[in-house]
Amino acid sequence: MEKFLLAILIGVSINTVAYSQTTFSAKQPINIATGDAPFVIDSGNLDADAFADIVIGTNLGDTVEWYKNNGDGTFTMQPLIANDIIECGGVTIADLNNDGFNDILASNFGDDELVWFENDGFGNFATEQIISTGIDGSSGIVTGFIDAGTTIDVAVVGFNSGDTVWFSNDGFGTFSGPNTIESIPGSGPGNLDLADFDGDGDNDIVLMNSGIGTVELYYNNLIPSGTVSFTKDVNTVTSGEVYPFDASFGDVDDDTNLDIVVVDLYGGTSGLGWYKKEIDGTFSETILTTTITAPATAMVEDMDNDGYNDIVLSSGANGAGTDIVWFRSTASGTFGSEIIIDNTQSQTYAFTLNDLDNDGDIDITNIAYNDDDLNWFENELITLSLNDQTEESISFYPNPTSSKLNFKGLFSDATEVSVFDILGKEIVSTKIDSSSSLDVSNLENGTYILKFKNYDTIIKFVKE
């Protein structure tokens, strides 16, 4: 199954999708006896097949474990990658030696280490290679291009020391550093994310500080020679948080600009917020209400393939309660009420999003800290076409267009149609039928949304 709206952007004539209905399967266990207290998780292809696999790190079991995706909805635990990663604080999948195979990074909170394990391409991992032994309370890890090189670099936080540092990769898995991004004793940095927030071609850092209740944005000042330095935004993303547990980038309001999502573990039902950079340089705050009393991790992703980014949230609460929910976008940064996916686990600190069954929609895999469980939830997306409702179908062309959109399969009677810009503002409202076309020549170049009255039909097209 293909992401419909993405296909529309590059297609020339295609039947429209009226709307999508997304539900998730009941919890499907992968392992009900992982290492003690699974705490971190990632997903990616670790062997030679076409399916995304799972890696987890355990906080009390000191293990790094990987699970092979068998392609039929089942997973098989493989030989341990490690059993001496004391209080594993982070795991990440990335190709660190540029050989085309995904390797595994892990942070060793108890031994202050950052290490990686080389993959031979078939899921066989070599013994650990140490990147650093001096990161006090090594925790959250992020990978990506930080300097001017073409190989993946690594950034990591030291929870105990208050240090956030990065290491430059020479392309063969040898790292230089640490290079300091920030150092604030007592700040308790626990998590970070990496993306090009300001659109200048290099990757920036968002950092959450659990110890002092702040989230800060650091701009990468990369220059062509490869020199890297980071400058903190003059405006704090948010302060006064009780215990921020997760901070990440995501285009929450679908305006093509990145926003920042922050989760406060002790913030109660108002512990999930997203922050938009305004024209005056400040960050505006939008809080999403949830029944989860200890929000832990949030991710931004289009879960129902409607072209708008949704939000998935997990719970760090101990005992009974709501564990995983999602908020369906209603366009332009507004969301419906939370939809509960699961309430059968305890302390689902972390999860990963990936298309595990290769059916074109995003599934959820999570760990349950108190239960020593690893579970997944299949996205049971149902895409309803216009034909499902009216026994009619619509196709349109060309896309992109410079002047007119032509239609096939429109109703014999005139149909009301509206064009909205990417921010949700109505630009055009008119009526068309099967013999007419829609003139968009006066629109500025960009992406627009086309809607038909009385139907939940959503079409994206590009004016060029």
C-alpha cells in the first residue's frame, strides 16, 4: 500500500482517496521476558532482508538485544549484542563505517561510555568499539551529519556531568572528540534531537535539561571549511518544566517548518506541548490534553496517510493506566482528542515508529519497563476511496500544474470545490463539473489542498 497523498504530489492522474480510518491491533508480544527494565529502543534493517528489525537496551539487565523481523508479524530474538552495558541509556541504529550496513550505538550510563558494534550485514555484530569513556552518565544519543563530512557523526549527553558533546566520524567508524555543544553542571541533560531547524543546510540540536526544567535550541554555525560551533538561541524553547523527559523536532502544523515537541514526565495531563518559532523569535506554546499522568515520549508522524502529521505519546506511569495514545491531526497544527491504543502495560518509556510489515503504513513498537516486555501494534489502516461512498471516482491532471486542473469522473451535477493554502486558509471556492476545469493560474507557486463539499476528500496539488 502506497502513501496516497505523496503519490498525488508526483502523479499526473490518480483516483482520489476520500479519507482513511486508522485503528491499531491489540498488543502483539515480541518478547515477554526481555532483559530487566527495557528502557530504550530503535528500529531499522539489521540483516539482509527487506524488513525493519528492533533493537532495545535494558536499564537493569545491562543488555543490548536485537530482534529479527521475520516478515510475517513475528520476531525472533538473536544472540545478545552485549550484556555489560551498565544501565543502558541510549541505543541507535546507523551505518557508522559507511559500508552500507546498519550498526548499533549504545550509551553506558554506569560506566560513562559511548560504544558501537559493527554489523557484517547479516546481523552478526562484532565486539564493542569504544568511542568515549569520559561521558559521566552517558544517556541520549543522536546521529547525523554535524560537520562538513559525508559520514554520520554522533552526539550524546552526559546526564551526571551536564555535558552535551559530539564526535566527528572519519567514515570508517573512527571518531574524534568530544567537541562540546553545551556544559552546565547540574542541568541533567537526558535527551536530544538533531535536524536542520533553521533551514540553512546544517543540522541543529534541541536539548532537554531534566535537572533545571528547560529545553534549549542550539544552532550549528558550520562553515564551508568544516569548522563547527553551536550557538544557543537567545530565547529558551520552554522553562519551568518539572522534569522534561523528551524533546524532538517535527513539523507539527504541516507548514514545512520544523517545530519542537516537549514531554514533561511529571507534568501530568498537561505534560505534552509543542513549540513554534514565531516571527519575533519567541516560541509559542500549544498544550495537548491527555489522560496520561506521566507522559514520557512523543513522536510526530503521519499515522493515517492523510498528508497531515499526527502525534503518538507513551506513558511512564507505574501501574494501571493509559499507556499509548495518538492524536489525529485535523490540519494546520490542530488535533482531535487522544485516541487510546493500549492500556495493558506499565511504564512504556519509549517506542519506535516504523512500517514493520511493509504495507505502507506506520506501526508502533514499544518497551514496558516494569513488565520486561517488548510489544508491537499493527496499524490497521483502511483507505476508503470516493468510490466506496458514491460509486464514482475522480482523477485529475496535470500535477504539478501551471494553469488548470482537469478532472475525470466528476459528478454530472456541479460540485462545490475549495482550494486551501498549506496553512488552511481558503483561497478559492467555486463549482465545477465533468466538463469544466479549475483555473489556478492566479495562485502563487506552492502546495495547495483541494476539498470537495460533502465529502471528506483531500487532494494535494502543486502550482508551479
